[in-house]
Amino acid sequence: MKVKKISTLIILLLSLSIFYSCSDTTDTVTDTALDNSLNLEKKRATNVSVNVDTFATGLNNPRGLKFGPDGYLYVAEGGLGGTNPSVGPCDQVIPPVGPYTWDFTARISKIDPAGVRSTVVDGLPSSQTSPALGSLVSGVADVAFIGNTLYALIAGAGCSHGFVSDPNGIIRVNSDGSWNLIANLSDWSLNHPVAQPEEDDFEPDGTWYSMINVHGDLYAVEPNHGELVRVKTNGHISRVIDVSATQGHIVPTAVAYHGNFYISNLDEFPVVPGSSGIFKVTPSGRIQKREGGVTAVLGLVFDNRDRMYVLEMTTVAGDPTPGTGKIIRIQPNGAKEEIVGGLFFPTGMTMGPDGNLYISNKGFGPPIPGFGEILKITLN
């Protein structure tokens, strides 16, 4: 008899459901109450000095984020899910995670240097898991620029999430706020299966998570199946590497480029501190573990001194725990140092043109409008 693996997704949902049920009611969760558990801590070592400030508020499940050529910060938002039932001619996500419910509540926001948010595109697909497991919302997963053109990675759509006519994919955003689908990633996932899919934790349309621009092409990571793909602006999709083929179901998440690709992984839950890693992937698709000893990683960037910054969503053993997220800095010689602790389910990270880090915080949470925020980590 096969012993089923514990799904990363299922455990995260259970943790969220239990945490928010401890409040009187979901809609009475306030920023004040959450700030009591969001006790940001700075490393007291003499070689680390940072300031943590709230840069922007009023976001809905913020995820990946990038600065645009205009100096504004662009943020992908998962949205607020919806109540429409997920039915259709395709395979649905199995209980207890599925069936999903959905609506067009995801969006892309931009934030000016003063921290004021405005909407770039709204009405994008957003879906959420079965109410039995609380709320885990997927929508717009990440954004990237090629020149002055904005592209976005859609992760909450597809037939298995209830959207029969709206697939997961990459969209091009036009200057007037309209958009066009350039690459159908739902179709790609269906027709290009990976070597070792995890049948007990499988999303037919994928759960695409992060995307970057490298030399005018877009590269996107899919955690549930386990792969990195290259997408040209004409819509052509090709696989860089099937991570599952050599690493199994490690749930790859964030991708960065620093001469080679670097991919982090979330790993399965319950959390085992230090069980995640950073993998170097060459453009030809060779993979090698570069760093270990990190935990539940959802963000990865480099600075101009070749130092790597690793965003850990949760860091204590067991179920995902709010208020335990961290940022770890890894020196070129491999030395690690914690620079920020106490983050509340952080989900994305970018390096700003000012040399500081910007974090999507409260990136997993209840479908309460404006629950998420962006933190600025000033690196001195």
C-alpha cells in the first residue's frame, strides 16, 4: 500500500484555516491584531544593519513584484478569489484542495515612490481552494518588463480552476490597460508532462509562481509539476529543465539570473527547517545544488556585490506559521546571515534601483480587501 505524501498545498491551507479561525470572525481580523504577531526583528550583529518600513498597503494577496522603467513598483496580486463553482469538461483538482471557486478579482498594481497604489489592470482570473480548507488564492503570480512593455504570469486560471475559456499563461499589457495572451501555459502543461508528477498533489493547469526577463525572453517556474520554461514574446514555449526528473517533487518556486539561473524550492510540508535549497541551472539545463540549509523559500535575488538574498516564508518546524518568515543573505563564500525576521507569510521579493529590498508581505491570507502590504528593507 502506498503511503501518500503530505501535500504542501493542503498543509498550508490547514494552517491558514486554523490561524484565522482563532479570531472572533474572519472579517474582524485587523492590522493591529496582526501586527502583534508580525514582530519584525533585525539581526543585531555588527555587520548587519537594516531598516524595515511599510512602503505600501491595500493589496490583495500580493505576490511577485518588479520595478518598471518609470521607477514605479509593479505588483502582481492573487486577488480575492470568488464564489463561482468550478465545473467544466476537464479534470478538476481533487478534494480536499478542490474543487476551486473563482471570479475575475485579480489585478496588477503600481506603486509610486511615495507608496501610493494605483491599478494598472484589473478583472483578471482569481481562484481559491475548497472552503473546507480555508483560503488559498491564486491569480496574477508575477510581472516582468522587456523594455517598456509589461508582461504578467497568470496562475489562477485554467479549466481545473473553473475558467473554461481563460488559461494560465503569460499576458502582454498594453499602454491603455488592455492585455493580450501571448502564451498558453495550461495547454503547455497538458501536452508536455514532467517525468515525475506527484499524483497526490497535482494541479492540471499548474501553479505558476515566478517569472523573469533574461536577454529579452521570459522564464517562468511551475512548482507543482516542477519545471522551468522559456517563453519568447511570439509565444513560443520551450522547456529549460524538468526539475522533477532529477530532484523529484521538491516544489521549485523562485528564479533569479546571475550568469546562470538559480532556482529555490519550497519543499513539502510539514516544514523541516533547513531542508530547502538553491539550485544552479545552466542555460543548457544542467542542475546542481548550490546552497542548502534554507527553509520554505519563495523569493531569490542578487545584489551588485554577488550576494544572494533568500526569502523564507516560514521557518519553524511543523505547519506554516505566520510571523516566522525571514530574509537570509548568503555571501559569495557561502556564509549565511539573517537580516530580517518576523515576516508574515512573505511571498515575493525584488531588489530596487535604490539598492534596497522590497517584499510582498501578508501574501497568503483571507480574502479581505487590502489585507496585503509591501515592506521596504533598507540595506545600510
